[in-house]
Amino acid sequence: MQFTEVLAQITAAAEQTIQLPEGWGQGRALFGGLTAALAWQHAHHGVTAEQHLRAFTVSFVAPVQPGEAQLIRRILRHGNNVTQVAVEIHQQQQVVLMALASYGRSRQSLVRVTDTVTTQVPAREHGPSFPKSHLMPEFTHHFDYHLSVGAMPFSGQPLREFGGWMRFSNEQQPITIGLLLGLVDAWPPALLPHLKTPAPASSLTWSIEFPQPLNTELMSSDWWQYSAYIDYAADGYGHTHAHIWDAQGQLVAISRQTVTVFG
């Protein structure tokens, strides 16, 4: 099942049951970018078109499994300018994911600082692609990667920066927040190049911000740039932030994650 087909199951109902597919595994759970996108899609039905997503925070409470899942949406506050929406995903009568989506209407302001971090990601030709093999997590087969910042996962290289280029392999859709969430989370945690042998790692929390409305003329099959930086890592946890640009170098998102690593 394609990424957009999974999201298309979601209706405007505040509480609903959907089926989560096989083929998107990430260790013992479903790919976090997919489950986060499901939460966003559900939240998005609760707001007006004039309000754009400004920030989205996810807590991965427990591993999400293929099969039946219940989605519950609550509008915490619906104001003229800002709307706050909470979403929970339940399986086996337990919360497995919680998300908070903060939407805001554009309005006049004397404050305007629009200089953004510029991309320093080298061209795709400067780095290797990730192989589509059984040794890679199942969900990665849905994406194309070119690593041009930092080193390969499990290469024993203690670098602080990690990233490159990404796109969907088989999705030819106008970009949405949901698809972009999948792209951003498709990258392995920036801690993994520090390890010399494979070890499990996963996101504990994820917060992503959108400085301006997404350009929906761009496509999921376009190349997007990603660069992550390790702020601090010790005791089995890492704290990273990342910037995401389109192919033309326009900043589209700012991401921050707390990552657990078992190695």
C-alpha cells in the first residue's frame, strides 16, 4: 500500500478505526513517519483552510503494529487565529502515539525576520545512495536517498552532521504535510554513524515546525534536502535538530528529535 493510500483511509470523523498495512516496518514497529502522518491527517480535518500548520509534536508512546488502530481527535481550542488539536492513536486499548498540532492564521505584524538558514548540502552526485536490500529497514524501500553529509550508518565515524537528499520512490503526488513528514523521518537518526555495528534506535519525541505554508506545486517525487546535527548524545539518548529545504534551497521545515539508541 502506498503512503498516500494509507492516509486516504482517514475521514473527518473525530473517532474512527483504520487498518495499518504491512510493508512499512521499522524494527518491531511501523515506520514513525507514517504514523506521525496519520496523526497529522486526522488533526487536519479539524481546522479551517485559512489556518496553516505551524508546529507539530509527536510522542511515540509504544510500537505501532500493522492491523486495526483507533484514531481519536480533540479540538483543545479553536480561536480566530490559532487552533490546537490533539490526536491519539490506540491499539489493543492502549495509547501508542500522541500528537499536538498547532495551526495559525497569517496576520499583519511589525516583526519580520525572514532570513533563513541556507543549505550547505552538497549535490547528490557527491554521495552514495542507500541500497534497497533486506538488510535495510522495510520502510526505506519506499524512498530514494543520497548521503552527501556525514558518513554511512554503523561506519564508526563520530561526526555531528548527517544528511543529504531524499524523495519518494513511487509516489507521484503534490507534496502535503503528511508526505513531508514521511520524507523527514525516513532518514536514520544522526547518531547511527557513530556506531560500528548495527543496533536498534528510534525516535522518542519529534517536534517539527513550518516557517511558511508548504508550496503544494512541488511533488513528493522531487528531491528534498535534509541536514541533521547532534546537539548532545549520552546515556543511550541523543538530541538532534535538522533543517529541510526543497531542491531550490528554500527552507520548508525545522525538526527536532529525542532519539533512543541501544548501542
